[in-house]
Amino acid sequence: MNKKTWLQIPAFRSRNYRLFFAGQGISLIGTWMTQLATVWLVYSLTNSPLMLGVVGFTSQIPSFFLAPFGGVFVDRFSRYRTLIGTQVLAMFQSLTLAALMFTGVIQIWHIIALSLLQGMINALDAPARQAFVPELVQRREDLANAIAINSTMINGARLIGPAIGGLLISWVGVKYCFLIDGLSYIAVIASLLAMKVKPWTVTKIDGNPLQQVKEGFIYAFSFPPIRAILLLSTLVSLMGLQNTILVPIFAETILKGGAESLGFIMAASGLGALSGGIYLASKKTILGIGKLIAIAPAILGFGLIAFAISRYLPLSLFTMLFVGLGTILQIAASNTFLQTIVEEDKRGRLMSLYTMSFLGMIPVGNLLGGALANRIGAPNTLIIDGIACIIGSILFQRELPKLRKLIMPIYEQKGIVTVENQSA
């Protein structure tokens, strides 16, 4: 993509956003690459589906408990400085893991402890990163495009990173995944330091942190459209994303492959995610996003069921295209919608609740998925997950007309839609 084409994308007209995209894109791919390497390492050390669930649980459960307080923090303090701090801490965590691997002293308790530390960092980093996006664009009309691209980058990296990680594991080994991830943080820290950011204006917020957390919950769950989005995200994260910790079992035990097969499976998922991300980033309006959010879990669900049934690698790769596509459409579209309608003084808190519904429920799903796979097998577990996602899609679709009526006044207030053109 040449510079002229690059600048035709609305959000990329802002220098700060270009820097943010480049740095975060590299770092997030490294982060999710490490997530897959960790899963592969744990399975290699223990050969236990349950232990896969335990490590997945410890890495992300802090987001469930700490994310609401992280949202309060980023509503009160500089999101820019917060991000610099979290990236430095995350780099330290990843390089420590790499050092343990290179010295050959790595043990399962090291992995659990460092995963817990990463989860605590993410509980603050995720809402700060998402709430920081509106500060990066110079033109207000470019904000929706920036939010869509940011959502796509975050969730696309979650699927593209493991694809690269699987190939690296088969070529050079797990330890280099950890090292590359640690070094990738240099890119995001450098991009943040290169930005020209306006001084942070302290917003006066009454009440103590607990009261502010309570206000965030009341704001989100008293408005049916936001509540419905958060509940659907919770379902998808709890059930639909268990495949990320179970794919090593499919690659090695069911499809009779190895790390290379794992890489191909995740690459197929990443390709599906990339396709969905490109589609979302190309949309010039938020109109119609409700239908996307409604249908995405069904795409994910059918993909999971087909993947669980397949015993042929090429067919498994094809089904993973739909798993990646459904995942990115649901998560990124939901993020875009919430970022567009939220009141500015509650942005951090709402994004923390979104983080709680998304990242916060993944560990519970990981633990549940590991336990179920240990008892009834990984294929049956994914079939149950797929059915749950399809049911969620049907229920949300039934509520969509009511939700559309409630959201239209906000669209009109923000100039997204006129009275004559009401289509959500």
C-alpha cells in the first residue's frame, strides 16, 4: 500500500493514529503469538487438557475482577502515560518467560505465575488502549473508522498472532516466540514516545472508585442495547472462544499432526479474521452493524461444529475460516458500536465492562472447556460451544427490532442517521 492509498483511509490521516496502529499491530501479534506458544508448552509439559484450562484461567481471570477498576483509572488519569507503563511491564513479563526458557529451568508454576501477572497488566491496558483511540484522531468524523480499525487490529491480532506462532514453534521452537514477543514491545513503546499528545485534562469525577464502578454498571445495564451487546459478548467469550486452548489437541491427537498443523489451523482462522476485519474497516457508516452483531455468533457456531466433526486437515482449515470470520465480526462490531454511542466521561468504564465481558469471561471458558474436554473429549466440547453460539445469535436477532428503536435517538443526536433514513 503506497502512501497515497494509505492516507485515503480516514483514520490514517492522523499521524498519531498511524503511529499507534503500526506499534500496536506489531506488539499485539507478538502477544497472541506467545499465548499460543504458552498453550503448546503447557500441553507438551503436562499432556493435560485440564491444565490447559487452568493456565488459560489464570492468564485472564484478573480482567474479570480488575477491569472495572481499570476503567475508573483510565477515566481519571492520562491514558497515554498509562499505556506506556503497561507496555513496559508487559515487555518485562515476556522477556522473563523467554529467559526461563533459554536457561532451561522453566516449570509449570513459572508459567502460571507469569500468566497471572500478564492478566493483571491486561486488566488496565485493555480499557486504556481502547479509550485512548478517540484522542488519536484529528477529525471527529474519522472516529468511527478509527474505532473499527482498532477493533479489527486488536481482535485480528488475536487470531493472526497464533497463526504465526504455530509456524514458528515448528520451525525454531517455543522459546523464540517468547523472545520475539518481548522484543516486539519496543515497537509500541517507540511509537507512543514519538506521538505528540495534548496534555491530559483532569476530569472532575465525584465519588470514590467503588461508587464510580457502580455508576458504570448502572449506565451499561440500564440501557437495553448496551446490556444486550455485553451479554452476547459474554456468551461468545465463554463458549465460542474455547477453541483457542483446545486446538493443540485437534492438531496433535485428532488430526495426527504437530506444531506445523497447529500453525496452519490458526493461520486459517487468522485469514477468516483478516477478511472480516477488512470488511469492517471498509464500512463508512455504523448503520447495519446490529445485523452483523446478530449473525456473527451463528457463523462462529456453525464453524465450530464443522471443525469438531472434521477429521481431514484441509476440511478443518476451511471450517476455521468461518470460526475466525464469526469471531472478528462479533467482537469488533460490538466494540465499534459501544465506542460510537458511549458518553465521553464514561468511555473508560464502559470499555472496562466490555473488556470484562470479553477478556474476563475467556478464562472461565478456558477452565470450563478444559474440564469438559477432559471428560467428554474436545470434539464434543466444541459441538456444545457451537450450539450455544447459535442459540445466542437467534435470541439477539429476536430482540434486534426493539433495540433499534431505542438506539435511533442516539444516532440522530450524533448525526449518524436522519429521521428520514432510519436503518440500524
